[in-house]
Amino acid sequence: MLNKRGLLASLVLGAGFHGSRSAEAQERWPGRPISLIVPFGAGGGTDILARLLSQHMAIALGQPLPIDNRAGASGTLGMAQLARARPDGYTIAIAPNGTYAMATALYDRLPYDIERAFAPIGLLATTPIFVCVHPTASWRSLAELITAAKAQPATVTYASAGAGSTSHLFVELLLDMTGAEMVHVPYRSAAQTTQAVMQRETAMSFIDASVALPFVRSGDLRALAITAPQRSARAPEVPTFAESGFPEYSASVDFALFAPAGTPQPILDRLAGEARAAVNLPELQPRLESLAMEPAGGSAAEFAAKQIEDTRRWADLIRRRGIRLE
């Protein structure tokens, strides 16, 4: 039978043993495949970026990153899956700002708290938006379009990929800033909104650069402005919002990486470093350029602050404009 001193010594030794096993297990991470959740179906921008990231991170980490497509409810079903995962570094997710910064205010109830359920790993890439009209439209600039929308608000229509989509909220942000009004015509996808403008079913749409650029370059669409800070090298004739007289406007499609809250910091740091290295690989740049994506910089802490700011910014807009999912 152990006396008090012997019992205390055995507890200390046991604690040290288990602590060393825990540290050793953490040092061995990753020891098996890492599931990469994509909260959308295959083939979209989020999925394509995830697959590029998976290929290059797998080499650096020495483990595969199989893609787990969990589509539904603007990406919130996939993020709910991440929120339920063990915080051990073996389940992560990539999500656009439409999911991590906008969906919270669009749904009455979500099965997670966006600011508490996840550990932000970092911002990966960003895609600017083009304001597109038909080539025969009378407006030659964004300022002319806004003037027309103020003068005859019931006659200017805009297409979006559905209520609450980024293409919807980006237009609503501009209308909120300028006091103009347009008629919203929701569709089901970015491809349909693009066709709607080209077929003159609607007057204009905010279209992701990856979708818009081929049609802008072919002359099937006219781009009035781009949301990026600088003009696009692939469409240098298109002015920025600032050059168009709207310097305070800021919007883009952003993609970020997340882990469940409670994931050990050394693992988060490793994931952040490898993800950052992957999107900046020289051999990956032509592919990202073809998708009109720009690698994003900054630390995990900087992105966490940006996420909170963006979430509140879009929530305020959604409340002011009375936007509801249909």
C-alpha cells in the first residue's frame, strides 16, 4: 500500500507520462489523412480551389487531403459538419465569405456560432467582381448606370444567383450606398445570371471575374467596373470602382480555411503555413490566374479580425435592406 508521498510521486510521474504521450502525438501530426470539407458541390470555384490546395498540401504534409463535398444551405451544412468534428487537425474546411460572413444573418437559426465554433486558419484567395451589362446597353460607365437607376428605378433590373447570394448582396451594398433602386431578378446560378444579361432578360449583374472574363474579352458582355483595387491585367480597359467615383465601395469573393475550435495552436500554425505556401507556389499561379483568383496574405489573427468585421458589416446591410431568403 502506497503512503502519501509514494502516491504523490506516482501521480506526478503518471501525469508526466501522459503529458509526454500527448506531446509526442501532437509532434507526429499528421499521422493519417486530413479530411477537407467543401460546403458546395463539385466543380464550383470553392471546390476547384480546394482540390488545388489539397494536391500541394498533401505533398508538404505527407498525408492526403481527401475532399468531402457537403453541399446545401449556402454552405452552412458543410460548416455544421466541421463544427461537430473533433478538434484534432484531421478535419478542416474551405469556405467563401458568402458562407462564413453572410449566411449567419440570412438564417434564423444555425447549428453553430460562427465566431465560436471555428478556429480561422487564414485567408487563401480572393476574386474580384465585374459589373456587367449587355454590349448594346446605353450606359458607358457605372456612374451612368446609377444615375439611370435613380431616375427610373422600376426600369433597371439586375440578376443574381438567388436571394442572399453574393451577387445579390453586392448589388444591394451599392444601392444602399448610393440611394439608387433596381428590381431584383433572382436565378439559380451564376451561369444563369450571366446568360440573363447576355440575352437581355435583365439589365445588369455583378459577376465573378472567373465567370465574366471570357465573355468580357469576347465582347458578349460589357464590364462597367471591377471591384478590385487595381485594374485587371486581363481586362485593363475596365476601370475600378474608385476610378468610377465610388472609392468607398469594397466587395470581393474571399476564400478561407477553418478548423474546429479547440484545435491545438501548433497544428493551426502548420496548416496556415502550408496553405499559404501552397497558394503562392509559382507553378500554381497560372491556374489561379485562369480562375481570376489572387493569393491572399496576412496572418490567422488578421483574418480572424477581418471575419468578425465582415460578418457584422454584412449583417447590418441585410437588416437595413430587409433581405430574406426566398
